[in-house]
Amino acid sequence: MLTDHLPALQVVVPLIAAPLCVLLRRGWAAWLLAFAVSLATFAISIALLLQVQATGTISYLLGSWAAPWGIEYRVDAVNAPLLVLVTAIAAVVMPFARASVAAEIPAEQHYLFWATWLLCLAGLLGVAITGDAFNIFVFLEISSLSTYVLIGLGRNRRALVAAYQYLIMGTIGATFIVIGVGLLYLMTGTLNIADLAVRIGDVRQVRPELAALAFLTVGISLKLALFPLHLWLPNAYAYAPSVATAFLAATATKVAVYLLLRFGFTVFGQSHVFASLPMGRMLLVLSIAALFVASTVAIFQSDVKRMFAYSSVAQIGYITLGISMLSVTGLTGGIVHLFNHGLAKGAIFMLLGCVALRTGQPSIERLAGLGRRMPLTSAGLVIAGLSLIGVPGTVGFVSKWYLVLGALERGWWWLAALVLLSSLLAVVYVWRVVEACYFREPSGELQEAPLSMVVPAWLLVAACVYFGLDTSITVGAAADAARALMGAVQ
Amino acid sequence: MTLAGDPAVALAVPALGAVLIALAGRWPNLRETVTLATAALLFAVVLTLLPQVLAGERPAALLLTMLPGLALELRVEPLGMLFALVASGLWIVNSVYSIGYMRANAEQHQTRFYVCFAIALASTMGIAFAGNLLTLFLFYEALTLSTYPLVTHHGTPEAKRAGRVYLGILLGTSIGLLLLAIVWTWHLTGTLEFRAGGILAGTASDAVIGALLALYMFGIGKAALMPLHRWLPAAMVAPTPVSALLHAVAVVKAGVFSVVKVIVYVFGVETIAGMASVEWLPVVAGITIVTASIIALRSDNLKRRLAYSTVSQLSYVVLAAALLTPVSVMAAALHIAVHAVSKITLFFAAGAIYTAAHKTEVSQLAGVGRRMPVTMIAFTIGALSMIGVPPTAGFISKWYLLAGAMSTQQFAAAAVIVASTLLNAAYFVPIVHAAFFKAPADGGHHAHGEAPAPMLVALALTAAATVALFFWPQVPLQLARDLLGG
């Protein structure tokens, strides 16, 4: 049955399509293939999610080699929704990408762009789906290397420096991860995640185990841009091609957060990592610092892409904050924010892609008068911006609700207040954009972006509102994941 | 459930109206017809709910389930009924007025103006009929956001600055304080329902109740308790119809309405009566009443004076609710309606004076009553109602308010009310006196008559309503009485 092989197909389809793009050579054909593949992966991920919800965790043995010796793909309540997020963003970004890439990338490089894009997608999906620690590292490298290329293709020359910065930081992160995985293998003799989770009980509190945890945590934190390891992110997002920014901002850091959850909760076990080690407190402090420092820095940016890149660092802080609360409610808040922020940031960077198509690198000055010239784009920016603030009726509100509730459950009313106060910083930077769009006189003639770009962007904007009002799907999945993670070691 | 008895229709009508107004934007006459028709239809829909509510029914509608165990739902109770009646009724009058005002002053972006107005009214209906705190909060924020483009309508640097104050205070308080209070309530009680007798009884210590009350009272920034009142005078840069309906009726009343609703249905009057940790509230309200009146007295700009008068009058409602006696809570509900019709009359008059005579300052108003008798008579009626002189509606609510204060021997509150009555007289009577009995300062060379007819009709109607409410207060009284009945 084909459906039995869905976990493998989830990764294999984009992985094989990538070299096909190179063979195809023609930009439009490669785009068509990439688009079809994105839709296919989206369909597969939905099928997997439904299957997980119906029958529980899926274990798929690659080449039928039994775990823990063979590589196992494992889809459970935690990564199934993540697969849907990544593939959904890919599927929405693809139609948008055609016009945007045509404007930003030289035509002769198009097929290479799509090939790299598919590799990146395959890598991210692979990280999310695999149940093997070394395999995680392999896919992480596939996605990272292709990400460096995607960022470096930006038409601004600073894109190269940004890609190089990320290359250095990302490589350090990946090295740390592989060292951590190596130490785990050294002590337990296994690389299978589920097997690791069992065997690690024998080597608790041994120094190499602590070292493995430290290496993995720092390495993953680099990839997820946890404050203060976020320095690669603002430039990378600001100068990458619009399409790459939209896709990566909505997915790449989210996959890294997933790794943090997987290693922190499933492998090492939350009672060990967070109760006997001060990880929770560290994460809490760094998250709060991210909320305030990154949001404040965002306020003072004049490049709008950079502004929202810093906003991403702050928003990632909300996700890690939810994790650091170590309760089902807090985790639900963190995980649901992972989706919600993916939707909102994906929408914002796509809309900024529309702006970039008409004005070039979008700065606050270049947004002047956009409200009249590009009404759909600016209205979308306002709604997605409101979602970043957490206004009720948008997805951001749902995340804030759970985060504040989680803080109150722990009796940390000061944290609840801090979460809400930090939202007000978002009001300031979002309103800089609003005022630029609606209160300044337009400098020149600008047209609305083509529908092929505006419609996909608005799909995400609409999703921001829909999932802000009807949360049964998102909160349901996040709560399942949170319960699975919290229950993993009990 | 038939369509007529469904409170969701009251939201749908202005929301659909907004869409139609936007579509009709190119044809001003059609657009304004749609506005008027929507307003009239909304009032009719709200009226159909009235007999049910008076009969003790509580029409409800479930919109959708937003969070597990938390739905967006509507439920019409007497206080919401009263608020919805006032807001939707005055929207008709205000639309007539708007048409005159916007055309006479050749305002820009009129379509956006009417669309935002309709959305603001839909949000107001959502607030009035909200069945729980989450629903209330959702529409509360929607009202803030939909009125922001109206406040900044002129797009000038001044409007932009005022918009920042407006949004900064209203969003800051609602997200920073009100949302925290709501989540905290949910955490303590596991429900956000509006229940007769309150939901917090027995769930928290007195100190926590006091802290929650502070979060609610200052979190509902639209009630303009000092020191969080600055957004209201800032909002006066908006065109006058906005100041009239939104910043004398819908937005500010949404604030005090939420205050009364929270005190009655979340805290429960009996639960917190006599609690030491809530005794600060009447004090803050009293200080706001007196201080705002003094600022009003010193303001030469007419709209600014009216705005500070509103700040002061809003705290009447807060004070009345905070006295925590059945009679004073009734007064709070009544004053929401009474102040609405009176203050909208005053704003209508101010806008008429601006349109006809281009005068904005109190000191310029000498002799204006002879040129604009209808406007100034209406203004006088509104002013008398503010002071509380019979036969105007203001007398009724003030009567119950004083009765409430005296019934529990809260003489300080009574003294505040008396003092503010004197202050009200001090800042309104000179205007009326100058308008009718002083010669114009410019020697009368700038000849002008009354404002355009639609504006006159509107302000005459609300002035008449101010008097009519004195003689026929049955419906508001009945609704206010039912409020505590459950």
C-alpha cells in the first residue's frame, strides 16, 4: 500500500524532485515541479496528521531495517502538526514565489533556486519526521546548507555577508549538535530517539551526559535563534530574497524549536532537564530578555524586513517562554504560538515581498502612502501586525491567552504582566508601519502587487483571523503535543 | 429561533451595512441612504428584542467556540438592552447629522468615515450584548481599532499624535491590565460568564479581589478614570459627529457599561460591598469627577470643555456603581442613557456652531444665540441636563445617585455630587449667558445663520429626547431596575 509509505514519501518526494529541477533547466518547468511537490507534501502531511490522530504514533522503518539499528521515521502528536505547518507554508509560498523570484533572481539561476528550495524543504521535513538522532543532524545540514544558498541569492550585496554570518554560526551550531549526538551514542550505544529515551536512564548525571545536553542545547538554540544566539537572524532575514525570508521565518526556526522539545522532553526527560538542572530558569530568563530586548531593537529599525526579523527573535521568545513554564498550559501556549507566529510572520514577509516587488528593499520611508497605492498589501500588513500584538480575533491572542494562563497557574503573576507588557512593544513597531502606510504622502506612482502574490499572502492573513476565532484545530493539536511531551517521562 | 429575536442580527446588520456602504462609496447619495437605512434597520432590530427583555427573557446566540470551554456568545440582559437602544437610536440621528456636517465641511475620505462608523456600531452592539467577558473583550478591542481611523480622520500630524495617545492608552490599558484581569478571573473561577450575583464570590481573598478590581477599573480605559483619561480629549481632533456619537456615546459608554457589568455580574455587588480592599474606587471616581470639572472650567476650547465634562460625567457612573447599593447601581445604568442623549446634543451644537460660524472657542460665543437660536436652545437643554435641572433627564439619574449615596450614609460621595453640580453650572451657564445676552465681539460683521437643516433636525431631536426622558423614563427605569433582579 502506498499509504504505508507516506512517512518516507514526505521526505523522498522533495528530495528527488530537487535534482530533477536541475535536469529540467527551464525556470518555469522547475517552478511547476516545485509547486506540485509542495502541494503533494502538504497532502501527505495532512494524511499523516489524520492518521496519527486516528491511530496514534506511526513508526516507519526505512528499508525495513528494524529499529534501533535501522533508521526509524516516527510521526507522533508532536511532529505531525509541525509537518503540516512546514508543508502548508511551502504550498502557500509557491504560487507567490513565481513573480517574486522572477523579479529578484536572475533568470538563468531560477532552476537552481527551485532545486535548492526543494532541498531545504526536504531537509526541514526530514529533521521533523526522523526518529534517529544522527539522521536529524544529516537533514539539518541539508536544510542549513541550502538555506545559506537561498539567503546568499538575495539581490542586495549584503546578502552574501548575511549568508556567511549564518554559515559560521549555523556550522558552529551543527557541530555542537553532532558532538552532542556523538556523546549520546558513546554512552548509550544507540541513535534511535525512542531507544535513547529508555537507555539514558542508566547514565543519568554522568558528566558526558551533561556535556551532551549542553552541546545539544547550545547548538539547537543557535539554530532557533534563542536570545542572545540570534545574531545571525536579522541580517539573514533582511537580505534574503523575499520568498526565502517568508518561508524560512515561518518554518526553519520552528523546526529548531521542535528539536529543543524533542531532545529536552523526549530524550533527556523534562523532570531531569528542567527539575534537577536549571534549564527551565535559564530558558525563562533568556526568553524574557528576548521579549524585551529584541522588541525594543525592532522599534528602532528603519528597514522593515529587519524590524520584523527582530520581532521574530522576540516572538521566538514567547515560544521558549511557554516551554520554560513546564506545564501543559505553558507548553500548549508555546506550541500553539509556534504555528500562530508561523502564520503571522509568513504573511508579513510575503506582504513585504509584495512591497519589495514595487519599491525594492522596503524601508519605513518606502512604505509612505502605501495605504492608498497598495490597499490590499497594507491592509494585510495591519491585520498580521495586529496578530503580532495579540489583539483578540487574531491568532496572536490565542497564544497570549495560554501563556498568561500558564504563568498564572504557576503563580507567576509578574510573568503574566511581563508577557502583556511586552505585547505593547509590538504595538509600537507595528504602528510605525501603520503610520507610514496611512499618514505619509506617497512619493511616486505605485501599483498593487499582482494577484498571484497578494492572494497567497492573504490566505495566510485570513488564516491568522480564522485560527484566532476557531482554535479547535490549532489548540487541539498543540494540547495533544503538550500532553504527549509532558507525559513522555511520567 | 426566528431572525427577529436573535441578537446576532444586531451585529450582522451594521457589519453588512459597512460592506454595502463601501460598495456604494462612489455614489454619495446612495452611500448615505445605505447608512441611514442600516441605522434605522439596526434600531428596529434592537427594538424587537426589547419586549422579550422586559418580559424577563434573555435572548441568546452562540457565535462560535473560540477556546475550549470558552465561546463567543451573545446574551441580552437589561443593561445591555439599554445601552444598545441608546447607541442604535442615536446612530440614526447622528447619521442625519453626519450627512449635514460632512458635506457642509467638505470632509475627505467620507466613505471610509461611514464604513468605520458602521463597524464601530457593530462592535458596540457586540459589547452591549456580550454574553461573557471574552466576547466583551473581543468587541471592546474591535471598537478601539475601528474608531482609530475616525479619530485620525484628517491625517494631519496633530491627528496622528492624537491617534497615538488614543491607541496607546486604550490598547495599553486593555492588553496590559484588562486582559490580565480576564485571564486571572478565568484562572480563579473557570468561567467568564456574566452571572447575577457575580462569579468571584468565595474564590479569592479580599486582597486579590481588590487587585482584580483595580486591573478591571483601570484596564477598562474607555471609562476614562483619571489618570487614564487623556485619550478622550485627544480624540477631539476627530470630526464632530465622531466626537458626538463615539466619544460621548458609544466608546465612552462602552467603557462605563463594562465597568457596571463587571461590578454587577463578575464581582457581584453583595460580594464586594463592605470589603476594605475596594473602598478606593469611589475615591478615585470622586477625584476624577471634581478634577475633570475643574479642567473643563478652565478650557476655552468648546470641544475640549465638553470632553472633560464627559470625563467627569463618566465617573458619575463609576461612582454610582462603586457605591454598591441597589439604588446607586440603578442610577449608574440610568446615567449611561441620560448622559448619552444630553452630551450628544451638546456636541451636535458645538459642531453646528463650528460649521455655521467657524467658532471653536468658548470666548468667541458671545451673541451666537441670536444668530443660531435653535442650536443654542438645544445646547441649553443639554447643559441643564448635565447640571441636573428638571425638566431634563439629568435630574432623574442624579436623583437616584444622591438617593443611593444617602441611603448608606456615604456623605462624601454626596458632597462630591453637589460640588460637581456647582462646577457643571459654572462651566455651562456662562456659555449660555454669553450666547444669548452678550453682544457679538466682532461687531456682527461676520454674518451667519443656523447650520444646515440635517444638523438642526438632529440636535433638535436629541434635545427633545433629553426633555422627553424626564417625563417618560419608564423603559430605562424598568431596565435599570431589572438589572439587579437578575
